[in-house]
Amino acid sequence: MFFTGSKKQPDAPLVEKPWPGITHHDTPTVEKYLRRSGAKGGGSRSLFKMAMNKFSKPFRALGKTRRKEVEDTQFHELKWKNDHGNLRVFSANCEKIVQTRRPQPVPCPPCSTVLSSKAFKKTLNKPPKASKNAIYTNKRYQNRVIGEIYARTIGLQAIIEEPNAKNTPYVRYAQGALEGKYDNQVFNGLVEAMVTKIDREERGVGMQNFKYALAYDEFCNVLRISSPAAYRAFQEQLPGNFR
Ligand SMILES: [Zn+2]
């Protein structure tokens, strides 16, 4: 008697592992969801429904204390909780440990229930807000504390903490310049030179070897040739390649 089929591999041993959460391994859109939403989780009733149910008033009509109460109730009702730092989601009732024979374990039963729930699928498939509308994101869904920590680490603390920063001409210019709205190369060259000059002064070095933007350099040159007096006044206030 001949056996032509391949020999059955013995099963890998069943091991206990901490469940790593619902990640892109389980559903490819989970990362997109976590990147677009700062919510702590989901699956609870809406604030409106809960406020109507408990206080017979819409959430917006409630005072601070009652709002807080509704928000706390909503938090405890979350069916799933988001871990933005690690781009994963856990059921609020997660069993935390799974028995598995495979490197990528299957979700624990409560996480599996979340994964197949209508509410979770609907949330994952929501289209992202256009970035210009992102500023209207409800404050409850902005992870403000994390945002502030991040801003400090990348040196944007002043912009975040200044209450009206986005309306100052400085921030508006920075935003506009990054969006390519300022195509005046002389002005952009001046800003670049000014920022570099202050930066170098703080470090105790001069403007040696700084390469001025061509358009700005030419503008300085024209000024120098056409009006030496005006040029001197200019030179006292602004940086330039003064030959
Ligand atoms: Zn779980």
C-alpha cells in the first residue's frame, strides 16, 4: 500500500498569549479610522439620546454638571476602546488572553463580537472629514492633551498655547506659504533670510555662506544700484547680500 498524500504535520502546541487587539491584521480600515478620529472608543448611545432619556432635554440644553454626567455615562457604555498610540481597538469586555497555535491569533470572543458588529463596521466605513473641516471637530473628539504633548515635542507649543494663534498674520503666512499661496519670490526670500538671520544670531554666528534666494538677491542689487541712500536705510533694517 502506497501513501501519496503529504504527511499531516503535527499541530503546533496551544499557547496562551496576550491578545494584541483588533489591528489591520483583522480589518484593513481600522488604522484609517484611528487616524481620522480622536474618539476614545465607540458603540455607545449618542449623547443626544442619553440626555433625552435621563433628563428629557437635548444634550446641548444641559448645564455643565449634567453634561459631564451624560459624558461619563457614555464613556462607561463604550462597546470598544481605542488605543491610538498602537493603532488598535479592544472590546470594552476584552478577555485579554487568547489561546492560539498561530503567530497571529484570532480575536477573543468579545473582540470578535465588536469586529462583526454593525456599529463598528459603520464607524470604520465613515468617510474622512476634509482637512479644512477638521477644525470643526467636536472638542470631545480632539485628544487635546496628547496633541499638546506632541506639539511641545516638535516645537509648536507657542502656536498651540496662544489662544488665537491661527488668526495671527504669522501663522496665516506660514499656512499660506506651505499651501503655495505666496508666489512673491522676493518676499519669500526676505522671510527666509530674516528667519535665518535671527536663528544664526541666537547661535552666535553670522550670515556667512548663506545663499540668498535669487529673486531677493536681485531685488537688493537693483535697489543698491538705483538708490544708494534708500539701500542704506534698507540695509539697516533687513538682511541682504550687501557687497
Ligand atoms: Zn479581546
